[in-house]
Amino acid sequence: MRFKPNYAPGPTEVRENVRLARTKRTNNTDFDREFVHYYHEVCQKMGQIMGTKNDVLLLAGEGILALEAACASLTEPGDRVLVLDNGIYGEGFKDFVSIYGGEPVVLSFDHHKGIPVEEVREYLKMDHDFKYATFVHCDTPTSVLNAATELSPLLKEYGILTVVDSVAGMVGEPIAVDQNQIDICCGGTQKAISAPVGLAIVSISEDAKKAMDNRKTPITSFYANLQIFKGYAEKEYLPYTMPASDVEALDVALDNILEEGQEAVYKRHDKIASAVRKSVQAYGLTLFLESERSNTVTAIVIPEEIGALRLQEHISETYNLLIATSLAQYADVILRIGHMGENAFVDKVVFVLTIIDNGLRDLGFKGNGNLAQLFLDAYKEK
Amino acid sequence: MRFKPNYAPGPTEVRENVRLARTKRTNNTDFDREFVHYYHEVCQKMGQIMGTKNDVLLLAGEGILALEAACASLTEPGDRVLVLDNGIYGEGFKDFVSIYGGEPVVLSFDHHKGIPVEEVREYLKMDHDFKYATFVHCDTPTSVLNAATELSPLLKEYGILTVVDSVAGMVGEPIAVDQNQIDICCGGTQKAISAPVGLAIVSISEDAKKAMDNRKTPITSFYANLQIFKGYAEKEYLPYTMPASDVEALDVALDNILEEGQEAVYKRHDKIASAVRKSVQAYGLTLFLESERSNTVTAIVIPEEIGALRLQEHISETYNLLIATSLAQYADVILRIGHMGENAFVDKVVFVLTIIDNGLRDLGFKGNGNLAQLFLDAYKEK
Amino acid sequence: MRFKPNYAPGPTEVRENVRLARTKRTNNTDFDREFVHYYHEVCQKMGQIMGTKNDVLLLAGEGILALEAACASLTEPGDRVLVLDNGIYGEGFKDFVSIYGGEPVVLSFDHHKGIPVEEVREYLKMDHDFKYATFVHCDTPTSVLNAATELSPLLKEYGILTVVDSVAGMVGEPIAVDQNQIDICCGGTQKAISAPVGLAIVSISEDAKKAMDNRKTPITSFYANLQIFKGYAEKEYLPYTMPASDVEALDVALDNILEEGQEAVYKRHDKIASAVRKSVQAYGLTLFLESERSNTVTAIVIPEEIGALRLQEHISETYNLLIATSLAQYADVILRIGHMGENAFVDKVVFVLTIIDNGLRDLGFKGNGNLAQLFLDAYKEK
Amino acid sequence: MRFKPNYAPGPTEVRENVRLARTKRTNNTDFDREFVHYYHEVCQKMGQIMGTKNDVLLLAGEGILALEAACASLTEPGDRVLVLDNGIYGEGFKDFVSIYGGEPVVLSFDHHKGIPVEEVREYLKMDHDFKYATFVHCDTPTSVLNAATELSPLLKEYGILTVVDSVAGMVGEPIAVDQNQIDICCGGTQKAISAPVGLAIVSISEDAKKAMDNRKTPITSFYANLQIFKGYAEKEYLPYTMPASDVEALDVALDNILEEGQEAVYKRHDKIASAVRKSVQAYGLTLFLESERSNTVTAIVIPEEIGALRLQEHISETYNLLIATSLAQYADVILRIGHMGENAFVDKVVFVLTIIDNGLRDLGFKGNGNLAQLFLDAYKEK
């Protein structure tokens, strides 16, 4: 397959040193105890970046496995689970809860802004008998950013565990797991971490471990059962054959982040995202969100007479470039620009904005000026 | 981590062109419909090598996910499942059956030889009310090879579906899925295929699909649910983000196999395995198996006064080489030499035998002659 | 060192498959006769692309070694050599002639256009007693393209051998060695071929071989002596250890060219170069050349009050981008955009033009519109 | 081309991290001043490993370019040069001297041992009017090691500059350029350094620089002219386009050496070489040399009735393995085992000795025991 440049909100570009780490010969992960220790170190490095001293696990699978593993390991038949929903992935959690016999209680909010903490607070006053609650840090289809800072501590007040999907948030936006008292924080390697698809990430708090230990029924899964890793480091034995080179690649990707500095990485995302938002508006387009916009992705409303899907197809055919629209009801409404991880660099954004500008004009849209230049002007200002 | 040569029965060495394929920039698997077609082609190529026109899926996970997905997708609460057991992994299937609410009926046989087809035939005459049966093609801890050729058709006579674990068999030993009427054949990339860990393989027959479609209860899993892939090619949409570079690496590994020719690959395994077995016996050691020895791995009994674990540790410390013992009750009894895929080449085997010979002699064993030379003599003869 | 994007007229970007070919383990080039044949095949493939059935050699060195080897191997003390000069490298040939004892006769022309064939014709009527003549196909410091089509045949009429430096021309512009009767055509791997620096290329005609065979004095060099390769293929022995992986990388780069098709590659260069030139002029800048502009590089005059060197430094500091000025008397006058080989793609050019536009405006230049957009408009038109 | 394992005395195996460094995208070496400084640092690191504070240059070419550049840059017409010859490359220096107009005086010694320092001392008493002298540190065709420690200081007593070819010596055997007062020490990347072919190495003493500065005639070369690099670091400009990725690969290879420790590397070579020599003799074969055997390569006399070339061909055909015989008069007499750099590891040597043992026995030789085992016994003893 011919390579096509990619500006979707993940999987992102993977830096050369990360890709090269994946090509190396690897040791046998089944018989080499040294590998188990190495795995453990990379888990801890991941934890450092997530801001947690909790156990962190790397599961051999795509990011969604982290979400399922959290729900599979916590949910027992009949458990009530609070599903906070202000976006497509937010609502999706209810399915994982149901599969494992839980009773999801879905609390839905406007998709055009972050989950309103006060409304949640009010709701909890009336109804707080939940084993755990779920919400999404950055819900990519609409690019909304939810306040983990406030939601998790609030839920914790009622003894409700929190499962947070930060797959498309972490590294691009601060998550601070321990500070925010998140019990299970889920991530994937292919978003702002900019490592290849292949590992799902979970951090597990002591409270979450206790909840699993105190289950009355066994966990209905092996692959999504977080308990199978229990004591692996002491036993020097992992529950299945680990993809060694994915672990090594992640290790290098994490080093890239630490070398740049986490604060610098956040600033880079912020500077790019702010300039993208500013330029898009100055150009004459509308952002989907009213507020709480994530720095990892920008959702732009495409005028109905053009249509996001038609724009996507036109750009793919004319400029051989893959841009992302959205999902479900937003598929033809929203155009998304992913600017997370390795994609959050000026040269990448300049090019995609140039093409979007040309694509829109080809289809009859009259923008105010040159979109890439508007971006650069805003970027230089900041 | 420093690289250590590895002669375990998987993960095997990965050829340079496969490793290099993993380092390439990849397209976005979520938005690029072309990728879905590419994935489909690689699945079909995999099927060609497995000898099947059935649907083949590549799941983003380790080989064990294939086994779990087969059981999760087929088993409904109360289903009776026949677990044919003549080795450690053979017996292990009962756990997957139980997790998903099935009732495993374990039929156990001597671990020193293949599953006796006639005994199974006799048993089935009395009791054959099973939704499906499970067995392992090559059970690596003891290196036994079971006759898929006879077992699957026999079970089919009674309308019993078969789930076969050929993770450590396929490509090193013929599996011929369609000819043997195997309903779900499970594989992994890291054994005789010699691609990196990362994808689990399943082929699914029409009968198996029907059994899933006709379930009365939903499948208690997302990640291990084979139904989520239903119609993906037509919809041009995969159920989760696929590890693109693992698919590309597998593609190259499959091309390597097809280029050498499948028959030639089988012959290479046979020639190496025969010479290993002959030399080990001529040297004065005993093979664990009486018969039905797989060409992918050889299990050697280590005299009690030496002990397999002590030999392993001595060789690791003195020669910086990782050799594999076995699992569970055989951990200190059996030394295993993996000679599958890229490890089934003369130079690799000469070296590991030289070291085993020296290791054994260091610990007081008196072999008849030089083990590597005995191997080369047997190899040249054949 | 941190990677900096590069838009200079060579070394160009190297495609991923070429870079990966360089990483592979290689065979021993001294003892493996098969390698000699492989080397020979790659030489012939190189010849095919240069349009010649003459012997082609790959020398282990940078492109300049090809020029020196041509002069070293042809020149005997006292030989008169005609040096056609309309640019910096054109004039430079006189030094190679002098080093090896020849008498260079330099015929200089206006640097703002191609060598005027008629003037050369007139000159030759008066003075044509030359062993060989030299000229440059594309003289990169000013980006001029000289008419190999007419010059070589004209010189041949007088029995004058031609040495043509097509290092920065071949593959981006047709060279057609046999059709143009070029005796020694010189190339390098790092320009429009887009392989890494490492091999110098020469094609040698029968007449050139005769001239070397008939020398009265030995060649004053080993490394720049083309005769040391004489009969290497028959002897299955190369005169020194060849950089095997450079040969393998070149092989892949040549396959890339053949796969795209040479005509398609020329068209791609033409389309990009035309649009660059058009946009630069529409923007309000002046091209250095009046005519005979090469499609591999564009030389732009930077207004004196800004200065090419200051612009280069400003862009390097502000945008971390390396752009090329020129050499010698043109160092502060000319800005060059290399658009050859892998750099002759829309996305690369859009980005560099965006930055040049911003850099110029930062320094007070008022362009007419947006340079990248002017380029895209011209590009889409064509 | 299919990869063939290689046990020749260079080019040696290249470690994975060095090969991967070669695949990286590189910066523009012509316009990036930072690259010039990086090049300079790698040159200094090379000097550190050679034991010198002299200027060190990396030339874009094969190792032989270093020898030619030394002779080209020092020799003026009529200069008398002392060529110390006790091997094929030792004698070869006379050609480089002659090409550049010097008068080589060849002092020849027995090829079966090192250059006898006392005989040289006696000779110099009678005749010492030489601009410079040449000798080879390790002359690979016979594997002899010459005493740079004594020869260079002795020649220096008479004001004679020394040019030493340590291409196949350095890193495997100590060279200590400054301590031994070597004026120009030549190396290549593809021997014990175990980087790919591509760079020639020279260190240049103050005396050598003075000799070049004081020439009355210009140097008859550009590519082999060491003076073109004069002041490059200050000018931030290299005389031709450098192969950036070869420099980066060498950098990693040098780091590998420094990480292991130079003394440890010497010890590793010594331990391997001693065990090879001991086992070969115990097996019943004869070493070519009486004494002064280099630790980088072992020359073994193959009985006339078998013949080294026939053994080489037999092993190539039967075992797909490339072993090296020697050159010129020794081509059919000597079998060479290269054990330098990455090839100086136990597993590599065990395999090649196993095959040589089998090859010899196939052709009727009766060795005393198993060659690989004799090697391992000697190796473990030491």
C-alpha cells in the first residue's frame, strides 16, 4: 500500500526512533525473566507520565481493550454503574457495562460542551448508589474535553470508583491520575503518545484492586481480566506472551516525551490547537464546541451545502490526503483535524490547512484569506 | 536490554525483511478504506496457508486471544463441550469453556503420545452430545502432535464442531483446515510463521458461523467476540483500530513462506527435527514422547540428577543462552528445543546443540560423542 | 542531531524503502562472486535510466569523484581540454584538468542562460584541437540547464570527447547518453535519484575507453582511475571493497524510478518546477535565469535590501528550516529551492513556499498574495 | 540477493544498532553547519579510540583511499620512501609511492613472522634518507601483526615519517597512535570497527601536516588530497558532500566499542583468537605464521592434497557458507578465519569451525577430535 499522509485524530504519526525500535530483534518474553522486569519498568515510566504511583499495566491489544478490561474486571451482575455521557464514546461505555451484567445508568448532557460538574453534583445528591462511574477525558468525535480534575474527586466523595477513558487525551492534555483520584485510567499507544497501535494501558488504584479482590463472582474473561497480572513481577512471569517490540517502541516514545518535557509537550499542543481554532474561526468556519475544546483535536462544522463527507472525498481524490470527518450523527457534519503527539507540529498543520482551504474553495466556499497563513499568524503571535 | 539468542519453541526469530516491514510508516487504519481491503487480502493469504477458504480473521492480540475468542463466541451457558486432553494446553481449554458458562467434559489421555483416535471413537459412541470439541494440534510443553486429520472428521460425523489450537503447529506441520473439516482453527504469528507477537489468527467455518448466529444469548465479550467482524469487508470498516504494521509484517512473513513453498517448509522442519531426535538419542538422552512427535519442537528428558532447571540456569549463566524447559509438572523434567520457522535452520541448531552438549558435560553427563556433530551427520544422511 | 527538513538542491530526501534497504545485513563483497554480478546488474540498470548501453561504473565515493575520475583517466600531460563555462561548476572543471597535467581552455558565457550552441559552433570552426571537452548538464548554483542534446553531437563532429557533469540533472531532466553521444557522463546518487550520498556514477563510451587504452603515460591515481575496473565482471573481482548496502539502496531507488516510469518522473519535475517558477514571479520575485531553467532547482534573486544569507538565517532561526542560498559571488544573491527526486512533491513544496513567504514578509518584503497558494493555483492549472 | 553468513577477515558483521543508524533520515550536510561540528566530533571520537590527539579525518571512500591519500599527500616527485614488506599489502605500498612520483625502496622480510625490528635498525644505520616509511599493522592475507610500538619510534629517530596501514588491525589490536609516534595512521570502517564499508580513516600528525604544507609541488589529486580538509571546522564547510548516515553509523559503532571498553574489546579478541589457534593446532592443522599472529584473523595452512580453494568451494556448495582463502601466491594455500569486531564472538566461531571441520572431513582430512569442541575447551580454559 502506498503511504498516505494522515491528519486524523489517531493513529498518529510515529517518530522514526520509535519505529526503528520496533524493528529490532527481541528477546524471548516467555522465558527471559529480565524481560518481565523490563516490562515492569516501562509500566512504571508510563505511570510517571500519567501522574500515578498506581499499578500500570500494558495489555496486548488496541486501546478499547483497556475500557473493556476495566468494566469486565469491576462489573458483577446487578452492579449499578453511572455512565456520564456527553459524546459518542461517553455513551458507548454503557455497552461494556451491560455485557458484563451491570446496570448502566446513563446521564446525558449537551454534546457541545464539557460535562457540567454542577449538574452531576446535584444528581449525585439524589442518586449515588453506584459501584463505579465512567466518563471520557477527550471524546474525539466531537473533540470535547471533560474535567477529570473535578469529576473524579466529586464521585470519590460518594465512594464511587471512576473509570476514565483518556485514550485520546493523555500526553496531549494533563490527566494527573493520582491528583484527580482516578481509579482506572485507560489509554492507548497510538494517540498523543505516538507509538504504534498495539498496547492498551490501564492504571489501577488500590480501591479498584480491592473491588476486584472482593468480587463474589469470577471475572467472565481471561484476556480482559486485569487480575491475571496479579503479582506478575514477583512471580517473574507474565500471563501471556507479550509483544516485546511494542513494549520497546513504547519505551522510546515515552523517552521522547520525557526528553521534551511533559510541560513542553502540553504547551506545544496548546499553542498549535489555539492557533488552529483561531484561524478556523477567522477564516469563517464554525467550531462544533462552544467551550471545553481539547488540545488534541479540533472539530469544525462544515456548511451543509458542502458536507463533511463530500469534502473528505474531494480532498482524498484531488490531493491524495486523508482527513477525518466524525462518527454516527456527526459523520457528515464535522471535519476533524488531529493535532496530537507527532502531528502537533507546525509543518504538518500548515500542509493540512492549505489543502482544506483549497478543498473548500474548490467546492465553492469563500474563506476570509488563506487558512494556513491565518494559522501561522496566530501561531507566531502566541 | 541486551539481545540473547533464543531457541525456545516460540516466539521465534523474525526474519529481517519481516522486522523491517514493521518499521515502515503506516496509513490510518480507521479512515483508510483501502486498508480494510488490504487487511482482507492478508487474511485470505493466511487462509491459503492454512488450507482453507473459510473466513480468516486477524485479531489484535496474542495467540491465546484466538482460543478465548473461539470459546467465547461459541459457548452458551450450559453447553456441553468435549475437551480432548493429552497435554498441558489441551487440558487448559476447559477453563475457557467454564468462563463462558459451558460444561467442559475432559477426556484425558497419556501425555507421552498422540490422542488415540480409536479411543475417542469408542467414547463418542457412548457420549456425543457436545456443541463442540477442543484439542491442540501441537501441544508444545511435551511436543506431541495430534492427528487433526482424523479427529476433526470423526467429531464432525456426530455434528460436533471442532476448535483446534494450532498456534505451535501451523506452517511447521500441515493443518489443512478445509480437508480436515476444522471449524475454528486458532493460530498465532510468533511461532512457525515467524512474525512478531501481535496478531491472533482464527478461521471460521460456515457451521461455526451458523452456531454463532443461532445463539440465544449474547456473547459476553467485545474483544473476544468474533461476531464484531461480521461484514467488515462490505462495510469497509473494522471494529477497532488495527495494528497496521503487524498486518504488514505478517504479510511479508507469509510471502516468505509462499516463496520458499509450503511443502519445502514442511520438509525443512522434518529434516531438522528428524536429525535432532536422532542425534539426541544417539548421544544417550531420552525423548519424552514415545511417538507422534511434532517437527516444530523436541522435548528431551533430562536425567533427574542434573535437572532441566539446573541445566537451564547453568547454560544461561555460563553461555548467555536461553534454552527452554517445560511447564507445570514437567518444568524440571523436560528440556525443549524449538526448531520452528526461522529457527529451523542448520546453523541455529548446531549452535544450541553445541552448548547443550557442553552444558550437560559441565554438569557431569557423559554423552556418546559430540551432539552437534551427531546432528550434522544425521542431517547430511537424510 | 535533530532532524531538520531540507529543501536544498541535494542531498535530497531518501524514500523509506531506500533507507530500509541500507539497513539490511549484506554479503561479503570481497569473496562473494555473486555480489560482483549483482553490482554489474545495478550498473546496467543505472545505464538503462541514463539511456546508455555503455559501461557504467559505480565508484565508492561522492559525486565529485566521478568528475575527477573522468579527468584523471582521460588527461595526459599537455592535453588540450575545452572547458565550457556558464556557471560555477562549469568553470570548476578546469582545476581537474590542470591537476592531471592538461591544458584547460576555458570558454566562458553569460551565467543567466544556457551555453549558446551557435557560439560554440563558431568557436570550434577556429579551434578544435581538443582531446575532450567538459560541460555541466544542470549547474545547480544558478540552476541553468545546458543542451547536452546539441553540444555533445557538435563536439563529436570534431572528434572531441565529451565529459558531462549530470550529477544534478539526470533523472530530473532527460540526459539520453547514447542519443547525445556523451562519452563520459557523470552522476551522483544523492540528487534526483534520491539515494543516499555514497556512490559516484560514470558511463564510459567505447571512444573514451580507447582513449584510456591508448594513453602513453600511466594514470596518476588509483582511486580515480577508471581502468582498475577493466574486466571486473569477467574476473568476478572488484578492485576494492564495495559498499554493498549503498549498491542495494541505489538498486531500490532505481526501481522506484522505473516503477513510476521515467517519463512520469520527468513530467512530475516539470509540473512542479513550472508552478514554482510561475508562482515566484506572480508573487513579485525575479528568477535568476532568463531562460534554460532546470526542472530540478529554481534560483530566485532575493532583493539586495533583504539579502539571501539574512533570509536563510532568519528562516533557520525562526522556522527551524534549512533553505539553500548559492555559492561564491551568488551566495548572498540567490535563494535556491531544490525540487528534485523525492523533493519534487506538492506537500514538500507547499511547506517550503509557505515558510519563504513568511520569512520574506517578516523581513519587510511585500509579496503579491500567498506564495504557496499561487503555487497550488499554478499547479492545479497545468 | 540471499544473505550468506560471512566469516572473512572483513567486511565484518555490523551490529543491529549500527545498521539501524544508517536507515535514519539525515540532515543536509552541505548547508547544515551543525553537521560539520558533528562530523568533527565523530572524528575526535575516532581519534580517542586510535589513541591520538592528532587531526583525524573521515574520507568518503573505502579503506584503500586512506592509504592512497597518505601517499598522494606526502609524496613529491623524486622522494625516497622506505617500504617495509613482510606481506602482500606491505609490498603493495610501493605502487602508491610510484604513482605519485616517489622512489620506493622495498625492504622485504620473511612472510611467516613480524617485521624484524633489529634488521630494520641495522638497515637504517646504513640508509635512512627517506621522506617517509610505510608498513602494515596487520597484513590480513597472512594475518601477521607488525610491531608498530617499535617500528615507528625507530624510524622517527631518523626523522622518517611513518604511514601505517592499520585497516585490519585497529580496535582488534592496540595501535596507540600518539604513543607510537605514527604520523599517518590509516583505517577503514568495515573491519574490527564493524561499521559498514564507506569511510576511510586517517590521523595526521603535526609533522605530517608540516610535510604537506612544505611541498614544493601541488598534490596531484583532489579526492586523495588531505589538504582539502584544512581548516574545515573553522570554516564550517566540508570539501565535498559527506555521506551523513555513514558518519552516524560509525558514531554508533564507536559508542559500542567505548561502551564495552577498549581493553575489554582487546581481551575478547585475544581470548577468541588464542582459542582458535590452539584448537586448530590440536586438531592437526598448521598455522601459517611462526609468530606475531594478529588477534583479528587466523591463517591456516590447508594440506596440499585438499587445497584451500577446493575446500572453500566445497563448503560454499554444501553448507552455503562463505569462508575466505588468501590472495596471490597464498590463494590455494591459506584458509583464513576472520574473528574481528562483531565476528569475535563465541557463537559465530563455533559455527564456522563446525563447518570447516565437516568440510575437511568430507574431503578426506582426519582431524583429532571435534574442532568446535576443541575451541570451546580452549576458550573455557582461558
